[in-house]
Amino acid sequence: MNDFQLYFKLGWQHILSWSSVDHILFLSALILVFRFSDWKELVKLISLFTLAHTSSLLLAVYGVLRVDTQLIETLILWTIIITALSNILISDKSLITRVHYIFSFVFGLIHGLGFATDFKMIIAGQSGKFFPLMEFALGIEAAQILLGVIILTFILLLPKFTRLQMREVQQIISGGIAGFVLKMMF
């Protein structure tokens, strides 16, 4: 396996593992207010998130940013709660889209710092960090897009099998995400 495949696979696996449940919950909260017809918006949101967390990860890996890991882990949980609550409180599609763009970037910076410790362990002892980081980020991006398709499929099928309207499904799932994360915190 060449280096590209290795780091891509590590990024892919990092997202699609139980240890990244916080990342999966954030991504779910971020995209569940959209539909497949909004696919361009979704790709932009996910890519903006990847750009933000790759940027902060890059700064952390090169030692430009040094942060308290425990603080970052707590902030990551708060990003999920805030995003989930925005889904409950904001019903205007245009407004929630703009809010989620902001969340995607700002909260992406925080999530990237959460990856820093893991990634530093992965590349320990290597002189070159940039290309492995980009390959890792591409794996994350691909996994996030796949995860987005799975999440949207599940969410869009729920109203067909329940008597709930889509807005109710979005609010119930958002409330469940916020409640689950609060339980994780305490």
C-alpha cells in the first residue's frame, strides 16, 4: 500500500469508527435539515467543514496552535449541541442554511484541533507532514460525503414509515442528538 492509500484510508476510517461518534453526530446535526435536492449546498457545507478542520489541524501539527485537549473535546460537544438546537429553533430554510455555513467553518476549526493529537501520533517520527495531512483530509472528506448520503437517506425515509412530517423528524432527531451529547458530557 502506498502512502496516499495509507493516509487516505486512515482518514476514512477515522470518520467511520465509533471513536468518532462526536464527528458523526455533528455532521448529522449539520446536514439533517437539507434534502438530496440540496446536494450542491451539502457538498459545499461538508467541504467548508473539511477546509476548516484541515486548516486548524495543519496549524496544530506544525505547532503554530497549542490547545488544551480537554478544552477542545468539551468545545466539540458544545458545537454539536448548538448545531442541533439551531435545527429546533430555526425553521426558515434560508436562515438555517446561512447559520450552518457559519457553523461549518467556525466549528470545523474546533473539530480540526480535536484531530490533532491522533494525527500527531500517526505521523510521529516522519519528517514530512503536509502530504500525509492532505491525504488524511481527503479520506475524511470522502467518508463525510458517504456518511452524508447515508444520514440523508435515513432521515428522508423516516416520514414515509411514520406519521411525522419532515420538520418533526428533524426536530426529534436534533433533540435526540442534543440529549445524547449532554449525557456524554455528564
